[in-house]
Amino acid sequence: MDADVVVIGLGSAGSMALWQLAKRGLDVVGVEQFGIGHARGSYAGDSRLFRSAVHEGPRYVPRLRRARELWLELERDSGRHLYDECGALQIGTAGTGGIAKSVASAQQFDLPHEVLDAWDLRARYPQHRVDDDTVAVLDHHAGSLYPEASVLAAVAAAEARGARVLTNAEVIDFDERGGRLEIVTPEVRVSCEKVVVATGSWTLRLRPDLKGFLQILPLSLTWFMPRHPELFTADRFPVFIRDEDGVHLYGTPSHDSYSVKVATEPLWPAIGSPDDVPAFSRADLRRITAWAAEFIPDLNPEPVRYSMHHDLFAPGDLPLVDLDEDTGMLLLTAFSGRGFKFAPVFGEIAADLITGVRNELWDSGFALSSHPR
Ligand SMILES: Cc1cc2nc3c(=O)[nH]c(=O)nc-3n(C[C@H](O)[C@H](O)[C@H](O)COP(=O)(O)OP(=O)(O)OC[C@H]3O[C@@H](n4cnc5c(N)ncnc54)[C@H](O)[C@@H]3O)c2cc1C
């Protein structure tokens, strides 16, 4: 089989790169080791937070602004509901850095937002327990994305523009033949000019040379049942992140009318492969439950559902988005626990790099040579 470009891995970033490459009229083939929208990708778990006014710093805002446009375009294009723009509350203690940075991002880029004190929060969002020195930024260009549906929608949008898709086809090797790259699966070989490696936590299998500085971290999700589910619908309960008393929590409104996702940051050490994600211990669950119930007292203090996932992390949490002109191989990976919201914009950046178009949203910090090794 021949193609201009092969995208290996049709998860969060790969599905979007396939869509963007197909939009540019390239002959593109996507290869996925499982089915489309499978349950083992870093995108799995019902919902992902989208935020525009981010505390990670203003350099991210233009990328998020473009990502939001692309999310809305994909929704229109696919006719599927992919995003609830219910807003995002970033909650913390007055005077702490994270809140100040988000407000600065919102002001610098004129993003619609409100700053709420403890009294505003108690009146508008009584679901959250707050102290008198608690404050929040309400980011209006923010909300909850539906990741599995988004991956499916992006792949379908690419196929509608002529992309070909191979599923249940694991790429096990690359070859060079006659000046072209050859992508090898147990059943098919695809010859192409360029390849996008969007293999997430599996990247180290194909590129063991990157093992020294990339690591796979387990990330957990937990869902709790509110006693009053009507308080947790998207029109009343924005997505949130909270950093207080040394605890980081984030969550989304109820998407199923009985449970609310409330989760925390990595608690587990790095693992060697996505197959090695640890099981929850009762102690882990009790710790997360205690935090959830402390900050959102309406939650029944027992997770109704929990699952363990993984993502590939790079030092400084900067992703690896880099085209090696000599080999024609573009790395599109290491989104470090925060990549889903950016997925369409990184798909667009990848398509521009492949076609030689300058994209100002690419950052030299994403280059392989910028990552400490
Ligand atoms: C629990 C959790 C919560 C998160 N919350 C948020 C959030 O709220 N907001 C946010 O923005 N981000 C969030 N993230 C981060 C975000 O989901 C990830 O950064 C993003 O999904 C990573 O995308 P990816 O394309 O690199 O990997 P994936 O989406 O996993 O895609 C990789 C794909 O490549 C395929 N593949 C791998 N190897 C091969 C091969 N050899 N041949 C063929 N196919 C292959 C895989 O099967 C997979 O489909 C969260 C992550 C986790 C785990």
C-alpha cells in the first residue's frame, strides 16, 4: 500500500492529525493497534477539561484559543456533541500564584472571565465548601470535552475526506526502501514519504531511544454519587480545578445524571509500559474519597466507579512535536497529562510541519533537541 503520509496511533493527537492532513488533500493512511475510540488510550474516561485562562502561563493561551475554534469546527463538521461550554472554576486560596497567573492570562488575552470571592462562591456554587480566604476565577471559554466521541468524530471527518484507516494493526517496525519509509504491521506494509508517530504511552516501544527522558505515569479517575444530582448538571456546576491545603482536585459536571467525576493528580510512580498500570488499593481510594468529600460535602463518600489510565510525560511537561527532516518522521507525543484540550491544535501544527507551512503556534521548546536527555 502507498500513501503520502502515515499516521501511527489514532488516539487524541493522531486522530486530529489525520483529520488535518486529510483536509489538506493529502493521501493519508491512519494505523491504529486497537479499534477507534478504544478504552485503553490516554483519552479514555468519559470527559476531559478544557480551559482557556490557564495558570500554566500565558504562552499556552493562543494555542488554546485556536484549539477551541477547532473543537467547535469538529462539532459542526461531525454533527456530534463533543463539548459542553459550561465554564471552568479555578479555586484556590487568595494570594496564591495559580489564581494570579490565570487572571493575568485572562486579562492579557481579553478572555471572558469573572473573579469570585468566598461569598460569591457560596451564593453561586454551594456545591463547593469554601473558606473565607478562598477565591476563584470563572473562565467562560472552558468546559468539558467528550474524548471517545471526539476521537471517533475526527477519524470519521478524515475518512470523509479520503483518509484510509487500518484498525487492529500494530506498527511493529519502520524500514527505509528506495528513499521511502515503510511502515510495518504483522499483515501490511505501507510505503510513504512521511510518518506521524502519535503513539502516546506506547511511543517507547517504537522509539526505545527516547526512554532516557520520557516516562509513563499512571493517572486515576474516580466518580462519586452526589446526594442531590440536580446540583451537578452542566448548567449549574462548571468543571473545576482546586488547589488548597496541599490537595489538587479537579472534576466535571455529571454526564450521566447520577455520578460526578472528581479526581486528583498522579499518586503513583512511573511504570515501564501501559500494561503495567497499578490497581487501586483501598487506602488510595480512601485518601481520594476523603479529599473529595472534604471539598464537595454533597458527595457520598464512596467512589461509585474508578479506573486507572496512563500518559507519557516529558521533563517540564513540554510535549514532543518535532519533524526530523532527514528521516521524514514527525514525533507528536508526550502531552504530559494535559494534552487532550490541545489535541486539535497539535494535529494542525503537525499537518503544517508535514506540509512545510509555518505555524506560529509551534514552539522550539517542543523540539527533540530542546528536551534534556
Ligand atoms: C486520567 C487522565 C485525565 C486527564 N485529564 C485531562 C484533562 O482534563 N484535560 C486535558 O487536556 N488533558 C487531560 N489528560 C491528558 C490527555 O488525555 C493526554 O495528554 C492525551 O490523551 C494524550 O494523547 P496521545 O495522542 O498522546 O495518546 P493516546 O490518546 O493514548 O493515543 C495514542 C494512540 O496510539 C495507538 N498506538 C500506540 N502504539 C501503536 C502502534 N505501535 N501501532 C498502532 N497504534 C498504536 C494507541 O492504541 C492509541 O490509540 C488526562 C489524561 C489522563 C490519563
